[in-house]
Amino acid sequence: MLAMSVARAAEGTDDDHDRAINDASKAIHRNPRNADAYCTRAATQLAKKQTKQAIADASRAITLDPENAEAYCIRGKARFLRNQNVEALHDLSEAIGLEPGMSDAYQIVAVCSCSLKDVEGATRAYAKLDEKNRNLVHSLCQKNGIIVGAEAP
């Protein structure tokens, strides 16, 4: 049931998000130690831009399962949206350390690094991105006065 809610939520309507949050909440009520349910609810809250709630649920998932890379990634994204770039970088670095293939984490690491004027961090993360994401990050970093990629000195 929870997997279907996640699939519905990925489609993106408010009703789908609400159902996914409700299903995850029921799973948590049945088993308060269900890290996956907290992570699912956090991801759906993040999709609804409910960043404070997403951080709380992702944090609970991490407490229950410290090896949950997805929970670190979700919390990092939520912190990024709240302009908590240092904390976001920490969470995203944890996520990447646990699961090095998380390309969306690298994208946000690059943008956070640019926001913090960390050229080296932005360049390292930029190198891990595909072409589409490199173009996006390049543009966002340029707005912060940082050049990454082919034009970098």
C-alpha cells in the first residue's frame, strides 16, 4: 500500500501527495520504528514544500536507520530550500558517502557550494553531473560569480 502511495505521489497532484502522507502516517502508527515510512512521508512533504515537516521526518528516519542515504538526501534538499546551506551540504555529503550514485545530491551540493563561494566543492560536485544538470548548475553558479566547468580557469 505504501509503495502505491509513493508511486501516486510521484505523479504530483495535491490529492496524491495527501494520500501518500496519510498512508505513510498509517504505516508509522502501526510501526513507529518504520524508517522507510518516515522517509516516504518526508519525501512527499518535500514535494509539497513542507520543508520543516520533511526535515523532522527525515531526521526521525535517520535516527532509526543511520545508513538511510535517501533520508539524508531528503533532509539535505529540505535544508537547501530553507537556505541552510551548510547543514544541507553535511546531509548531502552523508547521503553521497552512503550511496555514491545519488546524482540529485551532487546537483544540490554544487549549488550549495556555489552559494557558499566554495569553488572547489562546486567543481568536485559539478564533475559528477550529466550534461543537462551541468548546464543548470553552471548557470546557477555563474549568478553567484563562480565559474565551473569548461570555462573555469
